[in-house]
Amino acid sequence: MYKYFTEKELVCRHCNKTGMDDEFMQKVDTLREKMGFSFPVNSAYRCKNHPIEARKAFPGAHASGRAIDIGVSGEEAYKLIQGALEAGFTGIGVSQKGPTRFVHLDNLESQNFRPRPHVWSY
Ligand SMILES: [Zn+2]
């Protein structure tokens, strides 16, 4: 169980399957505590049949249960990125254009098809 997240927020939105990695979520929960502002969950676990995952050539970070998209922008996004770097998250994706703004965090290891550490935009 987590202090700041419910199971329902973390399930695959396509099939309601749970699949988040517990160690990863403990890290996110600790970061949330430190940040002191809310972490709206845009996307957490996505099974391999989720429409976004199904079209990928290689398994996506969200299918591993070690990735989360947090719906923050502006100053909170700045603080979140700083906190995530300090906490050792290795993948940081920044989406800060248009109506759906978020910061993706994961803690995956480097693989041929997915280098880490890595920062990208959408
Ligand atoms: Zn699913």
C-alpha cells in the first residue's frame, strides 16, 4: 500500500489489470512525500495489449510497471524533474505542450532499444 496512491489510479486503463512494480512505487511515494504537491496520475501500468503499447516494436516502459506519467506543469514540473534526478530515476520524459501536460518517470536499466539515463520530449 502507498501513502499517496490508490490501486485504482495505477491499473491499466484498458483492462484494469494491476502491474506496478512495488519497489518503483515506493520510490514514487517517497518522492511525492518530499515534493509536497499532488501527483495526478495520467498513466501508470499499461499491459502489452493497451492501445499505446500494442503498436510499439519493443516493450514500453509502462508495460514493465516501472513507469508513471504525472500530470504536472510549470513550477511543479521543474521541481519534480529536480527531485526525480536526485532520487535516481533514469528515464524522464517531458510533455509540456497543449492540454495534456505531464512528466514521465521510470527507473529502467539501459537496453539496446532503450538507452538510460535518458531525457526526451514528446
Ligand atoms: Zn490492459
